Amino acid sequence: MAKTMRAAVMRSPGGPEVLQIETIPIPTPTPGRVLIRVKACGMNRSELFTRQGHSPGVQFPRVLGIEACGLVESCPGGEFKKGQIVATAMGGIGRVFDGGYAEYTCPPVGNVVAIETELDWKVLGAVPEMLQTAYGSLFTALKLRKGEKLLVRGGTSSVGLAAAAIAKNHGAIVAGTTRKAGRDELLKGSGCDHVIIDNGKVQEEVRKIWPDGADKVLELVGTSSLVDSLSCVTRGGICCMTGMVSGQWSIPDFEVMAAVPTAVCLTTYQGDEKDFVNTPLEEMAQQIKKGTLKVSVGKTFPLEEIVEAHRTMEENRAGGKIVLLI
């Protein structure tokens, strides 16, 4: 086995060009760790924020990538077999230790799961963090039930498309928002019953469809649209803020009594490694294989094109999940 690997190394915050392909040592696994030969790595906006310098706890140099899929190369503790297909996410990968933007990563066994269903690497690479976030938002935070009306704010994001598909399979009625006209096919193909053009205010359009409002709202745009999303929720309903696509971190002059309607609950979802390993990834992989759960892969890039991949993510040009194939 070789002793070195290719990786996209970041030595300081900045634009996409700070991600440079370098040759670095392959991590050496110890008991409690798994060395994974990375085959695919889904990209996430949290990595964009880290690259921009918004993650003060991350030390450099660092290989980003908070998830990865691949084959077990070595597992000293015997928890996984060599050649086994696995996925990992959360638990410090790409932040505390080097992540998925490399030929190998070495996470703790506690945040690695085996995947039995064989899928194309570009599809499997899109799954771990995206489905964990969508599933956790819908069922841990929003407690979505069959027949409920769900608004997905930021519907064309990768998590938004996944959430719509999962919710539709669960028996919910789904509306998704987009800032761009012409996205109807994409949204309806992922499970949306209604498509709403988002000009910053969608309450009026939501109430045309559902006069009493949505039972549940999944907020993926962020603080810039949160107050408006809260106004879309029916009494007794829940709004969950999960995403920060807008890049705006706080709400200026936020007045709680004015912003949160009577009997409407506001929560958040920030999944961790426990949420990841408890997500039914194998079950959903089987659904993907059967064609009953659609996963929208927007674009794929080889590791060598990491700079262009980050530009595409930053400019929202993917139309689905971006996956690095390694």
C-alpha cells in the first residue's frame, strides 16, 4: 500500500483557490478508527463557510469534507471488514481531523455505517449528510405525520429536494419554494405537489394554497426568510430552521413576540454523529435502488477540480447535490 495520497488541502481561509491539491501522508488507523479509501464525497455549504473563515474552531492546514463514502482499507479493531462499503459523516470529520476531500480519511468507528445496497458512487456519495439532515429535520425536529402539509423553504437545495422526496413517500402534502422560475419540473419530480416562486415573501402564496397555513415548515434559506416562514405556519404547527443558504447568520432587531405567531413552535436541527448513525440509510438506499426515493445529484467533479466545484456551490449553479468522485 502506498504511504501518500492526494488531497485538497486548505492552509488559510479565502476564496475557492485556497483549496490546493497536495500529496500528504495517508493516515495510520489505530484501534477505534477506520481507514476508508474514499470513492465519493458529497459537498456541503458548511464547508464553504469554513473555507471562507466562518468556522473559528477549525485549525489549518485542514482537508475539508464532513462526509465520505468508500471502501474499508483497514480497521484494527475489527468492527468493519476490508473492502466493505461504508459511509461516514459528522463527528469532527473535515473539521477536527482531515475529511473527505482526499483519497483516504480515518474517522472513528462510532460514526461509520455499512451500506449493503450497491449504488453508483455518485449517488451514494450524495446520500450521507443530505439524507441525515433531511430525515432528522422532518422526523426529529418537525415530527412530520402522514397527511400533514409541509412547506420546504429553499426547495431546490440538495437537502430541500431530499426532504420533499422523503416527505412525499411518508404521505405528506408538499410545497417547495424556488427563487427562479422554470424549476417546476425539478421540484415536482422530487415530490412537491405545489411550487412557489420565492421573492422574499411567500406567506400570501402559501395561504392561497392552504388558507390555514402549513402544518410544518422546513426553513433552509436561513435567517433572511425565517420571520416570513414563521408567518406561514398554522396554529399548533412547527417551523424548523436547518439551513443557512443565505449566509446571513442573525436577524437584526429580532422581536420574538412580533415574529413568532401565537401557538407556533420554532425549533432547529443540527444533526450530530448520533443522528447520523441512527438515520435509516440502508433502508433509504434500498428505496433509491428501487426508484421509490429520488436523489438529485446536481454535478460531479473529480478531486482535481475542487476549485471549480466550490465556485459552483458558492454560486448555486448545481441544481442538486455536488459530489466529488475520487
